[in-house]
Amino acid sequence: MHSLVINTGPIIALVAATETIEWLPTLYNRILIPYEVFQEIEAGGPGNPEILALSSIKNLVLIGNEKADLPHALLHELDLGEASVIHSAILNQIDTVAIDEKAGRRLARINGLKVTGSLGILLKAKRHGIIPSLGDCITRMRNHGIWIASDLVTASLRQAYEV
């Protein structure tokens, strides 16, 4: 099992895909949500689907409780959430981050981190028998307004043996 620092986008996408993230701790033994990411999720208002989903696993994840002193180099290139994910991973010696945005993924790799995203996590869930259909998850994500490049969808469905 691995540890993971997760950004806002993947949390939103995973909740859209599966309506819950109760299954996430079965794939990762340590999940860290930086303070800044949690603040972005809370901005959706009380009772939003992501807050409800996180409340179901709150005892199984570490949520940062204070604002980080983020390096200017990261803030210059990325939004607050992505910068805090990379910074938290480095500080906590966690080698894998979940970021969907291209710039964040690039900077994470430059900083020596392994990168996954929403589809990578869902593909891992499919391989572990947690979700029955990656295609159905992608459809639900798209129905919630989450944009995914067609070539990425095709490649992911091939890896899941669904095409």
C-alpha cells in the first residue's frame, strides 16, 4: 500500500464518479489532505457532496490544520491547492500526489514525486475490484461537468480492458 497527498480536483472527480470515497483508504494506507485543499472543498458550502464524502472517512485521513508557508516558486506557477499538495508531499516524505491539472503534474514530477490523477485512482480501484466499471465512472464524471480529454479516456478504458 502507498501514501497519497490529494488535491481538490481529484476529490471532486472521485466523488462525482462513485458518489463516495469510503473505498479510498483501501488503496492507500495514508491519505493527506492539505489545509489549503480542505479550505477549497469547504468553500463549496456545508453539505456539499465532497464534504459529506470526506466526513465518512475523516478518521482515516490526515487533514492539515494550519496554513502552510508555501515556497514562492510553487505559488508562482500553481494555484494554492496544487502548491500545498506538492509542498505537503515533500515535507511529509510522501512520494505520490493526486493532481489532475497539467501544470501541477509537471511541477510534481520536477520535484521528484510520482503523479496520479482521478482516472489513475479509479483504474487502481477497478483493478482491486472496488468499482465494476471505469466507463460508468467516467460517464458520471462527465455528467457532473468534469472535462476529460478523449484520448485519456480511451487509454484508461484500454488499461481497464473495457474497450
